[in-house]
Amino acid sequence: VAIIGAGQVGTMIGLALRSRPSHGSDAGPAQVAVFDRDRAVAERSLARGSANRILPHLEDALTADAIVLAVPVPEIVKLIDEFGRRLPVGSLVIDTGSAKRVVVKAMRRSISEGVHAIGGHPMAGTERPGAEGASAKALAGAAFVLTPIRDDGAAVGRAAGLAEAAGARPVVMDAESHDRVVALTSHLPHVMAFALAGLAGDAAREGEPVAALASTGFSSAARLSRTDPEMVAAFLSANADEVRQALGRLMERLQALDAALDDEPRLKAMLAVAHAERGTHP
Amino acid sequence: VAIIGAGQVGTMIGLALRSRPSHGSDAGPAQVAVFDRDRAVAERSLARGSANRILPHLEDALTADAIVLAVPVPEIVKLIDEFGRRLPVGSLVIDTGSAKRVVVKAMRRSISEGVHAIGGHPMAGTERPGAEGASAKALAGAAFVLTPIRDDGAAVGRAAGLAEAAGARPVVMDAESHDRVVALTSHLPHVMAFALAGLAGDAAREGEPVAALASTGFSSAARLSRTDPEMVAAFLSANADEVRQALGRLMERLQALDAALDDEPRLKAMLAVAHAERGTHP
């Protein structure tokens, strides 16, 4: 397995693959090689134990049995368009980006049939950037979404095997469904957390005792604003249409709650519905 | 100490007081009595260890050295207006409500000078309701806001002593500042979490695979929607003006982020500011 991109996500996958014996083979743990255009980043990832070795050149990754693209979404698309035609028939190519339609489109456009290309999104990670923030545990039992790009059972089967070898739970769906739901369950929460952190920053600058009055509830609500802004901007832009839809629905709901602030029984009834629904998902 | 209200907050305070030796005295841990209009709730709190005994009648609490009102905000106001005139000179009365202006107003109106009344808000707790959800640990090192109602050094001193005896850190400020800042650091995050949980509930009902795609980021963002909706509706309504202000600022910010979704460099710059500010508070 060659992992391109040795940040938090790439390191997490490498760690997870190397910490478990390969399924259904006598080969022992997976052999993992890692590439990062920043050599120091690759070294830190290797030091965490994500790989057996560092690949000095990106081209060295192209001949691996399986290639994992673990860079921000726009770079994933660039890599696919630049190197897709050079991938050998029979190899598996999967990415880890948080927006899937743009990736799947690029794969269809630039990777020929015979190469087993498929979109991937491990629904796990931490808000701490870089190899230092990676946690192999985060993947254990987490959903690893697979979005097929064409009728290719081998791509689905091999990608599912890879996800399971990393301890995750493969979930196959189309890229459109993924992007629509993730806009709500992941991208919108990121926007909300960054907005809240920004407001708190404004108030603190105006001299309000924000730090003294920020409790664990605030920390929890603002947690995702610790995520690398470059990565977040990349996936929000790549999924802008769906994020805009989700934001529109959120603002309608906030307005409805605003309108009920002076009517405690109605407010309580509205909150109680959301509270009860909270029981239906993790 | 008599605690009125044996839910999560009252139980937390009782547990915290009883788990530490009294400061500056040889009396050992504080003697705590608890009252709840629902006897079964009081029994569960006692079983958790929050008190030495149960008070059978609310009136039994009125003669305690210190009275802690740990019920939802509207009930705090009712209790003060109903029983404030009957409190003996020299006793300490403090509440635990999350909105302070309405409480301070009621105390000024209905509690005579000579009784040491002061607003209080322990900035700690869990989203699990009832005595079962209480955690004495949650108070350790947490801010316990004290909002004086008149020039009464003894009220501040004794309330600070009580907060410290429970392991918390007293923070004195006026009720207006408290309500303005808490609208942002606590009330708004509650509104956001309930709105998000409601949207996710809607999508799940429409058949979207929400549960499969809700990761730890979603759980963190929606965590506060597990809080008792009655309590949340009560403090949001009691602090409606400030919450409305905070909501207005949030919506402006969400609109600005929305407008930047198609302009990745600008979006990244906006997110980076909030991300950097996140470092300035917990």
C-alpha cells in the first residue's frame, strides 16, 4: 500500500493498517510506504509508525498494489488528472477526501477501466493536524464510505478489504448521497464551530470575559474549529452546493427558534422534538 | 446547607460539598440536606450521596445557614417571590440558574436586606439529566459565577466560600455581563446543537443514511441537544434578549461564510481567523 500525503489522515490509515494482521493471508501486517511532497512531514509520519518506508518520489507510488490519496480534495483531483493515465491495470486507487462528487468525476475522466478506482471517505479523525494528531484507534469501527465510479466489483471488494484491514466498517453509497448527507453531518458542523469560535474571538477582543465563561459545552460546540482551516475550506468549497442547502435549512431552523424565544411552552415543544430525535443517531 | 432541587445540578453541588473537608473549620465535610417536590427524585439524589438527609417540606429549608436554589430559572423566581420574605436575617441564599438578570431582580424585589442573597451560576454539569447524570468532578476547577444583588460583602464572601468548598472557582461579575457573555458561550451553543439535531432528525426521517455518516465531529457538535429541553427552554426564554442578539450575530457570520463558499482562498482566510482565535479560550 502506498499512501500519498502523510498528514493526520494518511498517518491514521498507515498506523491502522500496520497495527493489525492482514486478513485472509499469511503475509502478516500490510507493507506500507508513504510519500509526502514535504519530506519532513513524511519523516514525522514514519516516526509515528505509519509506514515501513518513505517513497522519495511521487512516481514511486504509481506501481503499488493499492494507492491511497490522503491529501486535501483539490490536490486529490489534481493528482488524479495528472497521474491517472499512468496507473497500471489491476491496481487499486482510493482517496480519503470529504467531498466525493468532484473526486469521482475526476476518476471517471482520468483513470481508465482496468484500474480499480473508487472514492473513499474514512469518517474518523481528530481535530489535531499532522502526523502528531493521528490516531489509529479513531478508525476502529468507524464508517469508511466507498463511492464506486463505475460498475467494478473488484474495486468495491478490494477497497472494502482495505477499509476492514484498517479496522473500519465499509459503507458503500453513491457520491451524491454521500455529499448530501455529509454536508449535514460533517461540513455544516464545521461551519457552525468556526462561526461560534469567530464570535467568541470577537467578544473576547471587545473585552468580554469569554474565557472565564466558556465551559465544557462551549468547548464541545467549538471543537471542530480546531481543524486545519485549509482542509476545511477545501472540502466546503468542493461541496459548496450541498453545504449551501444545509446552511439554508439551518438558518430557517435558527429563525424558528428565535421566533419562539418569548414563548417558552412553544420553545420547549420545539426543543423536545429535536431532543427526542437525538436518540435516533449517535 | 439546604439544597432545593435534587436534579443534576443540585446533586452535583451536594456531592461536591460532601466530598471535601470544609475549609477553615474543624467541622468536617458540610452537612447537606436536600428537598425536591418529587420525593423519588430526592431519594435518588440521596442514594448518590448528595446529602445527609432529605427535607420532607420546602419550609424546612428556610432555616438553613445556606440555601441553594437548584431548580429551573422560572421556578427559582417563583420560590424567591413566594418565600423570600420568610428568610431569617443572616442566612445565605444563592441560586444556580443559567440566566441571572431575572433572578437578581427577583432577589432585590423579594428578599430584605440583612439576608445575604446573591445570584450564582456554576459553569459545569453534564448533558445527562437527573441525579444519575450528576458528577462532582465536573465542578472541580470550574467557574462558579456570583452576581451580587446589592452592596453586601458578606454575601459575596460566603458564596465564594461555598463555591470553593465545592471545588469551583468563584468569579464575581454583574448579572448583565453574565447574561450577555453566557448567551454566546452557553445559550447559543445549546440553540445550535438543538437545531443541528433537529435537521439530522428530519433527514433521517426522509430516509437519508444519517446515522451511518455521523462521526465524532457530529456527536460533539450535537452533544448539548441531549440536555433536558425544559431546562434549556427556561434559560433561553429567561435570557431571550441576549440570546436573540447572539443569534443575530451568528446568522450574519453564517451568511458571510455562505457567501464565501465558492471562493476558496477567501473562505480559508475567514476560517483561519476563527481558527487562530480558538487558541485564546478553552
